[in-house]
Amino acid sequence: MKIIIDIDTLTDNVTSISASSSDANFPVTNLRDNFTTNLWKAASGTTATITLLVSKGSAIELLNTNATSVVVSAGSGETYENETDWSLEDGYSYADDEVAVVTAYSLPGEKGRLWGEYPEFTGPHIVTVTLTADGVPSAGIIRAGVVEQFRNPAPYNSESSIDYSIEKELNNGADYFRKRNVVRTFDNLTMLETRANAWKLKHRIFDAVGPQPLAIRLMDGSNVTDHEFVIFAKRIDSPQIEHITSEKSQISFNLKEVI
């Protein structure tokens, strides 16, 4: 399991955000609130770029996008040139920018989600996210920065849903309904961790942020190749720790996606 969070600030590491274009009614700042359905939308076209200045880190999470493909690149933004009357020896040149390009992701074009990783930067860097969609590109949430990594939850955890649709029986006996959003819940999540990691996950992350939602990759590994476990979720209640030995602790918790 991976979480994008700087435990010193209890936020991610994005210090500024801009977009190649934005619809006036769907500004790029919407990507930085805690509501996945409050969209940013480009002004026009089928391709748009989101640019982030990130203080440090190695990953991004993007949710609720209509993109069919996304390319993520990260670079230092540094350029170099010779002083007057100085030149490089033959065969040498400057690498103007340290760039890591993440292979384009294929997404469904509706309510898409992705987790992209790149080689870690320990200082400020620029992350660009290029979205291509069948219509005008849009997205709901973006987070980027430092990744805290833990073991994957143990087997036999459960996934369920909360349906916010309205259903009502009218006075004449007819059924009224209005379809609304459905969110997923993940219950009985347990991990056998080192005492230090169990303490960090409970006290320095979940208890510290409280009901604030976090960018989480719930399952990670070579056998998890899609993005179904990429979530923007909050803890349902405070995690519980059971100390198994002097070195190992089991932590249990439940999560709910936010909209």
C-alpha cells in the first residue's frame, strides 16, 4: 500500500498548479480540493496539459478523468550554458533537464483513475500531465509528492459500496428514484507491519489527518497492473493496533472513498 503524503506537513508536495487552458466555470484549482466530482475542465480541444511544481517526491494520483490516455513527465527544470569564452570538449554536451517520462496510460474515458510513479526527486521539480480525451479533457483530483509505503493489506478483506441514490414510495404507490453517486468502502483491512510502520500509519498519518481524504494505492505489486485500487479515501474510524511481538504489530482499519 502506498500513500502520497508528507508526514511533516500532512499534505502532498504540490506548491503550485496551472493548466494549458481552463473553462471559466471549471478552474484548475478544483483539482486541489477534496471533492472528486468538482471538476477542472479544459477550455476546448481534446488535449490539455496540467503542470505542477512539486517540492519533492516520486508519484502522482489523478482521479475522475475522462481522458483515454495520459502521459506524465517529471523534470528538474534546470538548464545549463557556458560562461563567456568557455566551451565543452568535442563530444560532450549538457543534459539540459533531468526528465523521467512515464509511459502513456490507457484509461476508459469515464471516471478514469491512475497512479503514476517516476524516479524520486529530493528537491523541487516540475511534473507535467498531458491528457487526451474523446471530448474536452477534465479531471477531479490530482495529488503529487512523497510516497509512504507499507505492506499490502492481508487477504480476505472486503469491498462494498454505498449508493447515495434517492428512492421513495410516493402516496399513490409509485416508486420515485433519482440516481446519484456510488462510492466504494474497503473493510477489514489488516497488515502485519513493523511496530514503527504500524505506529506511523496510525498516529502520524490516519490519526493526524483525521477525516481528511488521502491519495492511496491500496494494492501494489507486479500482479496488480490496473488502477482499480487507486482511491481517494478517508478512514472510517480510527485504526486499531494489536502488538503481536516486540517487533511486529498488526494494524486494522476501514476506508471509504469520497466524492
